[in-house]
Amino acid sequence: MKSKRIDEETKERYLKSLGRCLLPAIFVLVATGACGVQSDLTNLKNDTTHLRAQMQVMREEVALQEDIDSLKVHIVRLEALVRDQTEELLRMRADMGQRVGALENQLQVLTTRITESDRQFSALVRRLESLQVQLSVPARPDTTAAQTGSFDPGELYDLALRDYQRGSYDVAVRQFTQYIEYFPDSDLADDAQFYIGDSYYTQSLYTQALDAYEMLLDTYPGGSKVPATLLKIAFIKVARKEPAEARSFLERVIGEFPDSEEAQLARMRLDLMPED
């Protein structure tokens, strides 16, 4: 009985001793395991962060690739547009070259016509001057009559009018001026003076045009071109932003020539003018 109690006490002491030995070991194992888990968690966190960074880089690369693809599409479209515009410019240049060539030919023809017209006019003037010299010298009546009758003043006027209608205004002004110098009292003298003014008016040379029109009113107050002259003076006043004077001339056309075509135009122009 006593021996049995001793064995139990021995066993209890052994277990306590074993417990004291195992507890540190268990603690070390637990501590070591906890450190391992903490390390794994840290590594996992680092890996997750790295993966997120890689995913962000991949997203940016994908977005950049999409931008590149979009730019490639735009570049292709721009290249096509530039190609089409280049072809159109080449076609336009070729067409322009043909038009310039045609215009040069037309200009050459017109220049030739003007030169011929001016030559004919000069020849007629020389004939007229020769006749005037011959008329100033005593001559036989029948010879003088024949020489005078061989010259038609209308030829000079017609040549000047043709140059005016062709747009050769400088030539026309010179020719009309010469016509008036030689035939100031002819039925066409006021017409010639009107077309001198009109040649300047068409070129927007309003000062010269106004001088020519006013000379017509002073020299030929009863001429057939007076209504048109008054109307043109009114238009010049409008262009110069002189509404009061423009209105005065328009009303003069209507008052002095109420049934004329110029009066109808004057009424229409008055309707467009603002009230004072």
C-alpha cells in the first residue's frame, strides 16, 4: 500500500517536471507559428499590392493602346482627306491654267481689236484734221463739198462707243473727248459727254465722273441725256454717303422728267432710302 502511494507521488512529480519542460517548448512553437503566419500575411499583402500595381499598369497600357488605335484611325482619315484635297487642287490648278490660257487668248484678241479700233479712230481724226486744213484754204466749191461729204462724224462716235461697250474705258474717254472737240454742236455730243462720265462711273472713279456729268448739265442742259445724268449724280451721292444731296437729285429727276424711265428708277431708289 505504501509502495503504491510512492509510485503515484513519483508519477505526479514526473508529470510536473515534464510539464515544466514542455511548456517552454510549446510556447516557442506557438510563438514561432505566430511569427510564420504574420510573415505570410505580410508577404501576401505585398503580393496583393504588387498585383494591383501591375493591374493598374496593364489598364494604362490598354487605354494607351486604345488611344493609339484611335489616333491611327484619325491619321488614316486625314491622309485620305489630304490625298483628296491634293487631287482636287491639282484639278483646279489644271483648270485654272486652261482658264488663264483662254483669258490670255481673249485678252490678246481684245487688245488687237482695241488697237485696230484706235488705229481706225486715229485715221478718221487725221482725215478730219486734213479736211479742216483744206477747208481753211480757198478751194473750188465743188471740190470742197466733195471732200467734206466724204467724211462721216458718226464713224468717230461709233468707234468710241464700241470701245466703251467692250470695257476699254480709257480709250473710249479719249475718243469721246476728241469727238466733242471736233463736233461740239452735233446731236451726239451730249451722248459722248455722258459716256465719258459713265466710263469713270463704271470704274468707281466718282470724282472724275461727277465732273463729266456736271459738264454735260452745263454744256447741254436740254440734251436727251440730262435725266440719266441727274440719276447717275444721285447714285454717286448715295455711294459717297451724302443722302440729302442724293435725295435732292432724285426728286429733281422725278419733278422734271416724271414720265421717264429714270424717274421710275428714282422713285424706287427713294423708297429704299431712310427717312430724314
